[in-house]
Amino acid sequence: MTDATSQTGRSGAQPRKSLHVTDARTRRRNAAEARFRFYGAAAIAVSILALVILLTSVLGNGLGAFRQTFITMPVALDATVLDKSGTGDIEVMKKVTTIGYAKVIEKALATALAEKGIATDGLTAKQISGLLSQEAAANLRNQVLADPALVGQTVGVKLLANGRVDGFFKGRVTMDSAKLDSNISPEQLELALKMREAGLMSLSFNPGFLFGGDASELRPEAAGLGVAILGSAYMMLIVLVLALPIGVAASIYLEEFAPKNKWTDLIEVNISNLAAVPSIVFGILGLAIFINFMGLPQSAPIVGGLVLTLMTLPTIIIATRAALKAVPPSIRDAALGVGASKMQAITHHVLPLAMPGILTGTIIGLAQALGETAPLLLIGMVAFVREFPDAPPEGFFDPASALPVQVYNFTQRADPAFVERASGAIIVLLVFLLLMNAVAILLRRRFERRW
């Protein structure tokens, strides 16, 4: 008998198990794997559900901000009221305040209602003109001052309706709530319905929401994002001009030239830590250095851009170093082998191959900076700003706002119409973020090198 036969024949030896028969241990392992797959699928389903609920809420509340109720009617621009001198002198016409234009609009509205045969029984002239936004007279004044030749003519104008009237057509205001509202009455809403049926009032796209300035709490229908969008654009320009060259230069030095010692290790650890520091800490730093010490103006894009630059630098440095490491060492060795200096090997060979990763990291860093709110609140960008900043470089020092801060401002106001404006601003911010991330993905796929 052979040794193998003797070993298999010993008493107490376990019989061989077939691979086609599932034992208890294998069944437990398969069940655990199935549970793990189920947990993963459930987590993804919950995430998608939360995202759908978020987008549904934001879109449901915010899409209405892009459409506004307007009153369209002919207005006779009486020269005896708007140009008392009769000379067309712009300086003289500027002396006519919005009160004079409000009287012209009130008269034109009464005429338009009479021509359409709409009865206004029980409503005073003040209640009828109350259907219009308080911003209507200012908009007409700006239109006339931009083209003084309009004085003396009858022109068709499109004026903003009152925020309560706009909310009525959007379902935010009802007849019952109007009975308890001092700003609108059921009779005014009934008149608004008649005006809509007669074609004097309608819902249409509102360009002022994207290109207009902010408005006071009494004029929610006139509030826009123009100043905030421009302020965000100025800050992103400052961040791009400062953070990209500084971050790339620091990354090249640390990755290619810096000696490996305790000091460079300390710098690398601090860069990694800075990337995880809460953004509000950078706001405190910017308040202390740029405003209190350097004396730069509050609520200015230059301060916001500098603060966001400090916050974005660690992200760009980490992404750039990762892109430089991804370039195979053979590229450097080949360049050095044909006589190139180390600087030439880096600038002519390594850096161009790492550029897609660098650009991707930069765009992601800019997208992160675009959505930051806390550091901008600390440097005063929460202030109410209606006037547009000038063109650069002067505009960098003018008061401005930013998109995330504008969302915060809207949510702090009492009128329900500002909730719609806040959701609309969130949609605009999300569109910018999606576009920036899409550009990063396209750049990565377009210039990606597989080694």
C-alpha cells in the first residue's frame, strides 16, 4: 500500500468535498455578498431619490422667477410733464422724479382700461395704480432719459406688475389671503383677471431677473441677479489670474526641484491640511489681513477674489502635483538623455503632458470657490448693492455681491416672492457649476493620455 493510500485510509480523515455542492460556509459567504450588493444598490437609490427631491423642490419653486407678470399698454409721454422747458435738455429732464412719471403711467392705465371697457367700480385711482410695481415709474424714467426723443410721443411700454399680482397668477396668492393682506385686495385681483382677459396683462420671460440689479423688500418683482453674476465673474477672474500661476509654480517646485527633507514634508502636510480647513476660517483671515490691515474696501470683488484665491490654492496645488506625478519618468529621462536641461525637460515635455490634469483641477477649484458663501459674508459682501460695478480694473474695487450671497440675502427677506427669487438664483448657480464641471470633464477626455 502506498503512502497516499495509507493516508487516505487512516481513521478520522475528512472525505473530500465536491465543488458542485454548496456547503454552509459558502452559503453564508454568498448571502453576505448578496446583502452587501443590496446595501450598495439601496444607498444609490436613496441618493438618487434625495437628488430628485432636491431638484424638484428647487425647480418647482424657482422656475417661476424667470417669468414675470407685465402690464403692456400705450403711454402718452406728455412733454408738459416730462420736459417742462421744451428744449429736450437732458439735465432739465433729469429733474423730473419718478413721481411725475407715476402720474403719467396712472393716466395711461386709466385710459387703457376705459378703451378696453373694463369697469373699475369701487376702486380708487391709487388702488388701480397699485396693480403696477413701484419700479415701473423708475424703469420708464430710465427709458426716456436714454432716448429723450420719445417725449411727446405715445409709445407701447411693458411695465412690471405688483408682486402680489404676480403671485396671484403663479398660485402664491389667493383671494382668501388677499382679504388679510394690506398690500392687495380681492377687488384688485378681480381687476387683474379682467386685464389679463383683455390682453393688458400677461406672464412672459423676465430678462430683468438675470440682468437687473437687486431691489428693496417692497419691490420683490424687480429684484435681479445682474450685480451678483458680475461680482462672481470678477472674483473668478481674480482667482484664475492669481491661483493658477502661483499654484502651478509651487507644485512644480515641490515636485521637481525641492529637496526631500523635513521642511518640504512640513510644507506638504500643511498644504493638505489647508485643503480641509473650513472656508469661514479663510474669511476671518481675509477680514484681518485685506480689510483691517491693508485697508481694502469691504464688499469689493478684489477682497473676495483674494480670499477665494487663498482657499483655492491648496486644491490646485494638490491636483497639479498629482498630474505631474502621473507623467512617466521615462519622459523626463528621455528629454535629459538628449541633452535638455531639467528646466527644459519640465517646461517642454512634462508640463504639457500634465496640463489636462492641471486644467481639470483648476476648474474644479473655481467651481468650489464659486459656491462659497461663508468667507464672503465675513468680508461684507452681504450688503445691499443695486448699482453695477465699473469695468475692470476700477470695478474690482466697487461694491458688488455674489451669487451664493445673493441667495442668502433673498432668503432673509420676509416677502414670499423672495423665496421664488432665491430658488431661481440657485438654479442659475447650479447651471454655472454644471457648465464648469462639464468643461473639466471634456478637457480631461480630450487631452487625456494613457500610458
